[in-house]
Amino acid sequence: MGENPEKEIKCLKEKYGFTEPDRGDLDDPTIKWRHGKPVYVKANLAYLKGKSKDHHVDSLERLVENLVKTWEMEASHKIDYSQWNTIDRDAYKVSANGAEEFVGEDCIAKGNYNVLLAGVNKEFYNYKKETFDSSHDLFRGTFKDGFPWEVLQVFSGPPKVTFSWRHWGIFNGEYRERQGDGQTYDMYGFCEVVLNEQLKVQSIEVYYKPEEFLKALEGKLSPDELKGGKTVMGSGCPIVHYKT
């Protein structure tokens, strides 16, 4: 990543008409942040440079993508559960691949990585031995330029929103003592989100194959073997490869 990510973002926006993700109320002075107000410059640049779809600003895909990115911001950075604005706080629950279901404020203590990796074989990841901070440090240290996420295709709208997604990152850090190889590692999956009448999240069910991704990070699979998941991409507006 270049020395001036703000300048790179500006160039991409001017050249390709890209827009940065909307993550909600980052400038609200009343918010209680876990480790200070988050800065998304590096994350936004990684997203703009690596995304495979360019959804129209008024599309359902863009709406869902921004909702999920705002939810992720709140789950990762807002320490006060009462300040989460994307969810129905009385009904909120999250699970992955039919494994343990986490509800309400439990998600603040565990963090998204631990919640979504709860069902993984403990040979690859034991969420009970990880804290909120250790889990985030692990993957931030693996993908030093960010671990961006995008919606690929939305199959149904509210109240039950179903969509496919892609998560990716350049392995330029270190994962459990394995040095990164500079390659892009892709993860694909499917998600079902139930919203109430105010479009607040009541439940999130994620379906994906995290063990394959973790095996690749350990060097037991090649990054190319992860690309088999791209069959969930569906239709949409693909990005033409470009140079910055």
C-alpha cells in the first residue's frame, strides 16, 4: 500500500467513480469507543482496490453492504451496547454454520471473530482461548493493509435478507509464526439477516468454510484452492482490472 492512502482513494474515486463505504455515525461525540475512534482510510483503500463488484449507489446490494459494514464497525469498536444502532438490541443473535448462537451483549465480550469461528475445529482455532483483543490482533497482524469485505449478490430483500459475500486480504503480515507470502487470500460465503420493521438486525446466520481459509493461512492449502468458493458470486457489475 502506498505512503499516501488518502491520495490513492481520491484518485480511485475520480478515475472510476467509486464511493467509500458508509459506516454510520463515526463523528458522534457521545460514542464510547473501545480503543478510540476508528480510522478506516487503509481499510477503504484496500476495499476500493480489491473489490470485485461495483454496485450502483442506489442498489439493494449497496444498501446491504453499508448496513453490514456499519454493523461490523459497531461490533468491533462500540463498547456500549446501548449505542449500537444497526440492531434490535432485545432480539439480536448471531451464529455461523449452525454452531453456538450468541445473543445480545455476549457479542461485545466475544467479538465477531470469536463468534463466527465458534464452530471451527479447535485444531485450527479455539475461540474459548481467544479474547476479543487477541482475535482482532491475530487477523490485523495477518492482513496489515486491511481485511476488506464485499457483498456479491443479494437474493432477497427485507425482512429476510439473503446474500453472498467475499472477504479477502493480502497476507503481508504473520499468522501464528508463519510469514506472509504477499498473496491475496479469498473467503466466500452466504448470509441470512432478519430485519424488523425499522430495518434493525434481529438475527444473523452466516454460512462459509472457515477451516479451509485457516488451513491456507497455515500453508496447508494454496490461496488458489480457496477460489473455488467464487461460484457463489452470482451476477452483478464486475470490476475491470485496473492499475493505480
